[in-house]
Amino acid sequence: MMARVTISFLETPVDQPLADQKPFNPTSPLPSHKTGRSMSIVFRPILAFIPFLLFLAPAPTMATLSFESSLYIAETYIDNLFYRANNKRQDFGTILGPNLFWQFQNSDVVLGAAYLGRLGVFINNPKANRTLHNMNLVLDVPFLNTLHKGLTFNIDETLQFTPQLDAFSGSGAQDTGTAFRSPGGNRTRPPDEGTPSLWEGGTQGVFTNRANALLNRAALTVGYSLTPRLNISISYRNQYRRFSSKEFQDSLSHIGTATFAYQIREGTTITPSYLYREIHFIGDSTSTTSANRIFSHSTQLSLSHTFTPSIQGTLSGGVAWTSQQGAEEFIPVTGGGVIPQSVSERWKTRFIGSARISKTYRDGQVSLHAGQSIGGGGGLASQATRTRTITGRISHSMTRRLNGFGSAGYAQNDSLEGQAFNTTTYRIQAGLSYDILSWLSGNLNYSHIKQRSKGSAATDLVVNQVFLGITAFADPWVPIP
């Protein structure tokens, strides 16, 4: 049996520009006794489980200990600092902070920690100044694999506190400004970046004003290899979202999944899966929507195939059944005020699925992904949503020192019932990185966002941003070779 424990913490205090804030303290009691229990029941046993695993470990064998560090400094220009449709504010800013990585490893235990810190300071809008702290702890205990062959046991705990989650983070065209980097301009992906399970119930591709957001996610996964070809996996995920602004909706989600992966032949795997999602909306409703709960059942069948050693593809399709309970929408009326309008509780059936293909070549990689999924409003509204995304990315090494990348993303969000979501978002990114010296690299990145919304949960906006930065790397320190 192999166990993996991941604990992440991301904190970004902000002098919030929004006027309608709720008192916010990430360490204060949660607004529901059920929510508080769900977080403490999952989080505390995880911390207690770590010394238990280390206690079971055999006597230490030959080990290695290493430490890597770097410092990132960038100048940025943005023409719509607060993501507004009107009254845009442009500004220049400075972003700097360290990247740290530590790892201890032997044949029985692997323990690692990564830290990313950023300080952002703007010239004309000090209210937008912010800091970011992201720490990830990873524990692998491969010695447990000798106890029960074929059995895997994974525990995940992620805690994030940030003013704004990047809208495309869950779909693969994520913001490059907060990515871990290693020498040579290569991006070192932090744990869970781009993992769809992190963004369950979200609305990828919708940009809006900043608001302090607390996201706590706990996951437990048990897998077993019945035969060399058949692997079964059952998981439970608990996700809690809390916002500081009244324009966002707090929620608690329970997600259960079961997958059955069967290898038809070498390079080809077929996987039937089932997912159950239950979203509870907590606290005050937003000014546009209100709901008690959303239920969703979905089944999918996916096929993964390796066409050649350099070309891989995945195709999946299925059906989702979704129902909303106690859902209302507040319709503005002439002369001021709103009229509540009930949203149907009938079960809605929608097709879901995705397709992905990637090609690796000598000097880089290109990938394309398209998908349709059902979510719960992502905090912008308490309404079930259908999200369609198309994203593509290419990375290419032009010379031994010069690397480039480009990405494009499209998202369409619609409410299953109601008018909160009818939003289309486009995003384009491009960048270059250059190894100036063996220990110093520079990068230039550009991002363009265009969003059009006919619903009440988002607004029209256009944002352009440029980053020009350098990263200095210290020599790795290896006290135990």
C-alpha cells in the first residue's frame, strides 16, 4: 500500500477595494456547525496520520537531503487593475518573492516542502497591494506498498486564501505569474495545479472583481488493482468556499467518485466512472440569486490511447442529472427593488464530456483540450451552470537558451435554469524566457482577457497585462549527498 499526503496553504491578504465586505478571518469559527465539523474531522486525522506512518517505517537506510532556492523580481503593467467594465484603472507595479524547495528521501520515505512567496506593490493604487504565500507539504511512504500489493491509499489536504483564483486555473491555461519555476525557464508545476477536482463546482473562464476567498479541500482515495489490467478507485472530496464580499456565495460541497480503469491492450485504457456531487449554500445569498442545495449525478465512459510514443489522446462522454432545491433569482424592476422568482427544482439532463490530445516533439509540446461539465456557480451565484471550455497550449525551445510558450482559452457559462450566467470569456497568453547565465533567467509575458456577459453574475471587461521579470537561482545545497 502506498500513501501520499499533500497539505497546501495559500494566503493573500488584500486591502479590499470592494465596499460591501463581510468580516473575514480565516481562523474564526465557520458559520455552520456542520461545516466546522467537516473541516476538523478531515484535517486533524491527516496531521495525526503523518507521525503514525513515520512510526511504521523501517529503520532508516541511505538517504539524501537537498535544498533549492531562487528569487523572482518582475515589473508589470495592467490596464484594468480591478477587472471593471467601466472606470478602468491602469497602473505599474513590482512583484518580487522567493521560491524554496526542500526534500528528504530514502528508500522508505520521501518528504518534501515547497514555498512560493510574492509581494505585489502598485504605484497609483496602494489598495491593490498584496502578498501571496503558498506552501505545499508532500509525504510519500513507499514502504507501505510491501504490506498489501496492489492497494493504494491517498490523503489530500489543501487550504488556500487568496483575493482571486485565476479563472482558467482548472482548465490548463493558468496564469504564469504565480507558477513555480526551475533553472532554464522550465515551469515546475506545484501540487494539484490544473487538477479538475480542485475546482469542483467552479466556473472556469469567468473573471470578476477581487474578493478574499478561502478554499479548503480534503480528499480520501482508495484504489486496488484487482488484476494487472483492472484498477478500481473510490474517493470522497470535501470542499469549502468562503468569501469576504457579499457579492459571492459561500458553499460546502461533498463529492464522491468511483472509477474502473481497464487496460484493453498496451497503450489503450477504457474507464467507466460515476460521480455524485452535493453542494450546500451557506450564509447570506448574493444580490442576484439564492438557493439551498444542488444535487448532481453523472456517469462517463472515457477512452485513453497512446497513438505513438509522442502522441496521446483521451476521449470521454456521459450524462449528468442535476436538481436545485430552494433556488430563487432576484429580478430588478423599474423604479428600483427586485422581485424574487423561483427556479425549477426539476431534474435537468445534460451531456458532459471532454477530449484531449497532446503531441511531444524534439523541441517542445503542443496540446488541445475541449470539455463540457456541470458546476455550481463557483461562488459567483448559487445556480447550477453548464461550462464549455476549449484551451490550447504550445511550448517550444527556440535555442538552447531561448524558450517560448503560447496559450489560448475559451469558456462559455450558462445557467441550467435562470439568468445569472450567460458569459463568454476569451484569454490569450504568450511569453518568452531566456537563460542569461547559468544562475539567472529572464522572462517576458503578455496576457489578454475579453469577457462578454448577458447575465447578472458577471460583467463585460477587457484586461491587458505585461510582465517583465528575472529569476536568480542559488546553487543547490545538499548537506546529505
